[in-house]
Amino acid sequence: MRYYLWTIGCQMNFADSRQAAVELDGIGYSEAGQPQDADLILLNTCVVRQSAEDKVVGRLTSLQGLKRRRPDLRLALMGCYVSEIPALQDRYPWVDAFIKPSDIPAVIEFAKEQAAASAYHDTECRRPIAEPLVSTGVPISQGCDHLCTYCIVRLRRGPEVSRPVDKILAEVRGLARRGVKEVTLLGQNVDSYGHDLPPLASPSPHPASGQVLEAQAQPEEEGDGSSRSPDLADLLEAIHEVKGLERIRFLTSHPADMTDRLIEAVARLPKVCEHIELPLQSGDDTVLRRMGRGYTVEQYRDLVGRIRLALSGKVAAPGAAGVQGLGLATDVIVGFPGETGAQFEATYRLLEELRFDMVHVAAYSPRPDTPAEQLPDDVSPGEKERRRKAVDNLQERIVGKINARLLDQTVEVLVEGRHKGRWRSRTRTNKLVFFDVDEEDWTGRLAHVRITRTGPWSMQGAVM
Ligand code: SAM
């Protein structure tokens, strides 16, 4: 039995797809290179922006003919496109299953039914797990409690639900045993991780103690006598102890939820990379208020200042050259309803001032049933595109200059594998570095490279 898996959207979707692939491998499926070679097709979908939804619809439509020719083929749709299943069934009668976002058990159940229905009974070719990865995402929460007026995520994924610390820890330990060196903890808003979990079993470790936190049975007494749930700082502390793991990242943060405790943990824990994804969305207070973001430009600026200050003195992991500072990434939406030229200019100037390492910029698109859908979508497509390109061009200049400062510096990189005949690696600050070394396999190694060429999107280096 063979599966074909197509994924679009956020890192959470890609993590779900990897998990589905691992579990499909585990029950005897193998991956097909193209849809026509598969017995099972899974489309893992995204609807955060209209452009993503258009691609999903295009893909579904293009598979209709294949399904007609191959009625035995099973087609399942999962991810954020899946809501109001009866309406989807009417619209896409050639789809066999509609599976809610991140519901991997339902995918596997569906795949098992398909395998049982076929003549396939060869248990011999079951293989345990796909090849080991160097770096992978680990979901720590699902859904989101924020009510950003433009965003469909809460409507499709529901309110935030955190996974218990011990479950995440067990998964990370298993990954490290299989050779994973870096995990990225994933959630729509990782900064509010744990607020819905039961209180901690034992007092959380003092920041300097390095103790590991596991069970969650007994309430912890805080200074004021109340108990407290684990938070992302506790989770980082716990995962930090996992043997074999070299690096930890997390995304995405929310500016209204990032605590000093978390910043302190990032600054203190050597394995936690100096890389933060902190969506700004707009550099204008009126637009931020209408987006329902819950912070002002001044609060965002202050937060960035505190993060940079806290991390400026960080001694990176043993042996690492701590010359890179912080890799700060953000998201921006241009052309939100009512965004004037002056309000866009304010965003542009803030990006110039804060100098991010990466800006994911999107033109606003109205999403069904969101509050912003009720507002007139009054910035023309041409103007949205002009603003989007202006941000892209600005960012290319800024990051080009930031990266140029790394020339001749030695940085620690984690080697992810081969890419077009070269070794592809990443700095702690999430920058791509390519280098050449002929002998042996460098995959999964931490290396020190001297940067020999820089550009906005990647750099080249030589192993020291
Ligand atoms: N945690 C993130 C945050 O704090 O905003 C949300 C992640 S969201 C799933 C990914 C990005 O998609 C958002 O940061 C936003 O920039 C973009 N996005 C969401 N809804 C959008 C819309 N209606 N139009 C354009 N971009 C949108």
C-alpha cells in the first residue's frame, strides 16, 4: 500500500504530516512519489489566506479525474480546510474522508480500513519508522485563545489545548534516541503554553537549579500561596535535560503573552536557540486595535528591547561562538481593511527601526466568519501588492546588511543534510549556511564554520 501526502500551510501542518507519514510507515504503507502511484492520497490543507485555500481547491479539483479513473483510490482531506463536513461532502463527492486538523489517529484509522479492504495482508514489509531526521517540529499545543479579527485559525482549530509536559518530554526523548538533534516546539501561540494544564507536582526548578520537572499531581505553592500551571519556561527547562538533543526552538510567540520568565529561560538555557518568531502584524496602534492584537507599538518595541538586552550577554552552548546575537522574525499583514497609506508607512518605518532577520509579509485576505470579514476590504489588490513588495524589498536590504556583519566570523551550525552537492546547515539564529567538505557524512553534526560569503537568504562558510 502506498500513500501520497501533500501539505500546505504552517509548521504545525508539516509536523502533523511528518507524524502521519511516520505512523503510515509503521502500519506498512510506503510513500509514493506521485498521486497516480498511490492507494491513498492525503491532502493536509490550510485556509489562513485566500491564496492557500485557492491552492487546496485547485489540488482537489485536479484529483477528481484521477479518482474517476481509479475508484479504488482513497482520498482524504485533513487540516484547516475541513469544517462543516456535510457542505464539503456535497461540494467534493469524490473525497472519501474529511479529517479535522491534527487528528492523526483518524488518518491512521482511515488508512488501516483502506488496507484491510484491499488484498494487502503482507505484514512482513512493515517497517518501524522513517529515516531519522536532524531537526523536527513537536506540537505542544493545538488551537488558539486569541481573537485576532482577521484570523480563521481559532474557528478551525478551536481554543488552545496544551499537551502535558510528560507527553511532550517522552516524545522528545524518543526523537533524541532516534538521532534528532534539534526540536522546534510548535503552537499557534506557544507563549501561553500550559495555562490550561493542572498545577505542577513539585516546585518548578529555581531558574539556576537545572532540575527536571515531570509529573503534575500536587499543586505547587507560589510565593503568594496559590498554585501555578507549567509554562513554556518550565517546558524548555525540562526538555533541556534530554540527552543527545543539541538545540531547542519554539514558535510562534505572541507579543501580549511573552513573559520575562520565558525571556530569562531563553537567555539562560544553552540549548535554547537565540531565535524568536514574534508576529507584529502592523506598526500602527489603530490598525493593531482593529486587528484585536492586544498590544501597542510601544509595548512591542519595549518587548523587543527587553529580549535583545536579555540575550545580548548570552554565552551560547559550550564551544559555540556567541557572535550572532538574536535571530528575530516577524509576521506582517498589509492592506488590512481601512489601512491608510500613512498607517502602512508607520509599519514600514517600524520595520526599518527594529531590523528583523526575517519578515513574513502577507496581503490581507478576508476569511469566512471572521470579524474582519464584515469590514470593507477597501485596499485595492494592486495597492496591497505594492505594500507587500515594498516590505519585501526593504527586508532584503536590511537582512543583507545584518548578514554581512557575519563575514569572517565563526559560527556554530547544525548540519541538516546534503543540498545540491553541498552541506546545508543552520545557525542558532536560524540562518542557512552552505559549505563543502568531501569526506564523510556531516549530517546531524554541530560544526564551526567561518562565514566566507553572505547574502540576504543564505551564506557560505568553510569548516574550521
Ligand atoms: N501566532 C500567530 C500570530 O500571533 O498572529 C498566528 C499565526 S497565523 C496562523 C500565520 C500568519 O498568517 C499570521 O501571523 C498572519 O500574518 C497571517 N494571516 C492570518 N490571517 C490572515 C489573513 N486573513 N490575511 C492575510 N494574512 C493572514
